[in-house]
Amino acid sequence: MIETDELLSIRAAELYYEENKTQDEIGGVLRLTRWKVGRLLAQAKANGFIRIEIVHPRARRLPVERRLRDATGLTDAIVVSTAGVSGDDELQSRTAQAAADYLTSLRPIPRTLGISWGRTLHDVSVHLAPGWASGVNVVQINGGVSLNKRPGTAATTAVTIAQKAGGAATLLPSPAILERLETKRAIESDRAVAAVLEMASGASAFLYSAGQADENSAHVDSGYLHPDQVTELVRKGAVGDIVGRYIDSNGNIVDPALDERTVGIRLDQLRAATTAIAVISGRSKHPVARAIVGSGLCTVLVTDEDTANAILDDSP
């Protein structure tokens, strides 16, 4: 009887999901009552014979989100599907869109939003719709003046997010990393820079991404670090950077001297934040994503399902 019911549940599922027949029509084909057909369909789903996958680019993996919140203590988790993704660029765009959607729905609306910079945050600014909020002021939380000849996106990102929210952007007029500690101290003692840093530290919410520790780092691309320097950071245990600060798998600074020359808010300020949103995607960022979530550097994670599962695999 159990085997017969199992075969009938599979047949009912095939007729319902693949041939689009109604439960009444299936009852006629299988000579069963509509109630019996409904019970067979429920049985097929409970036994794992049916797998429903939503493949829209803005679809979310709600069961994974719940598991991630429960396992890590995150206030919230937004996990996008990787179904049909053709490459890292599309995955990053999909994750950035989810971050833009989350920001738009965030309540209460942050009066001051502190942001980092980089490719991911630039994508978020592009995906935000004009009028996504009203009166949100944006402030840079780490230095972003590019040292190479290509125009940087740090200022553009902040201005775009602010303009689309009917607010103003406050920029941090400093490189991310200085060559000399004396120069960094002099810059931070400047009244205008100090005022920006004070505003950044008091932001209502923070939005930032993470960088991988390799030659593809935004800090290499922007001219702050040489690939050999990143290799040395990896040797010291670096798994990536957050707001320009390189961390190990436990979320600790790997090079205190380099960190002293880095301009921006400190990691302990992020850990103390009520709302700290990290936007991270891609296999290359699995190690730094684990470190950020595991060491309490974010309260909200926006990511893809592969990265979420990598974090879950690493959770106790």
C-alpha cells in the first residue's frame, strides 16, 4: 500500500506540475477523489519528490536565510539564488540588486548612511532607483581618493546614492592608505577631515563590501598596494579586507603598521554598530565572508547562496 501510494503521488505530481492538469482532472485520470489527489501531492512534496526552483534574478533563498540567521545570530540575511548565473559579474550584479532592494525597504530610514567604496558598492548605487528614500545623507567611512590615472568610483558612488535619496554626500578627501604614518596623522588632524570621520562614526547605518586578498584587490587596482604587498599580507594570514583593513580568519588585523596608515573608521566601530550591512558575493570572497560574519563585523549580510552555504558549513 505504501509503495502504491508513492507511485500514485509521483504520477499525480507529474500530471499536476508537468502537464498542468487541475486536481479534479487528475482525479478523473487516476480514478481518485480530489481530496486524495491533494493528499498525494502533499505527500510527494514532503518526501522530496518535488523540487520547486524560482529562477528570477531577484529571487531569494528564504530557507537558507533562516538557517543563516539561526546559525550566526545575524539580525538579517538576504541570500540570492545562483540559478542561471553565467559568471562572477552577473552574480555580483544580482547581489548588488538585492542590497539595493534591502536598503529601499529598510525601516527606519537611516538619516545618515556610512558607505565604503569599490566595485560592489558602485553596483549597488547603479541598482538603486531614484527616490529609493527621502533625505538620506551619505558619508564615506574610509579614504577613497584613487592613486592611479583611472578615475575612482568612491566619490561617484557616494554622490549617486545620496542624489537618488534626495540627500547630500559628504566625501572623505583622503587616500585609503598613506605611505607615512606622519602623513596619515596630519591628514586626520585636519579639521575638515576630522569632521567627516566624526560624522562617519555616528552614522545611523553602515553599508560596505569586502575585498579578496589577491592581485584582484581594489587596493591593487587603485594603486594603494603592490601585488607583492598583498602576497605578504596573505603570508601573515590575511583573507581579505573590509573598509581598507586587512583581516585574518578570526577578524583580527594582520598588519598593525599598515592598519595605522589606513584612513577611516575602525573595525570596533563597525562591531558596535546597530545596523552594519555587508554585501559580499563570489567564491573568492568565501574566506573573508566567513571572517566578517564570524567575528561580528556585520549585523546584516547580503550574499549569494554558495557563499551563505560556505558560512553555514563553517558554523558550529
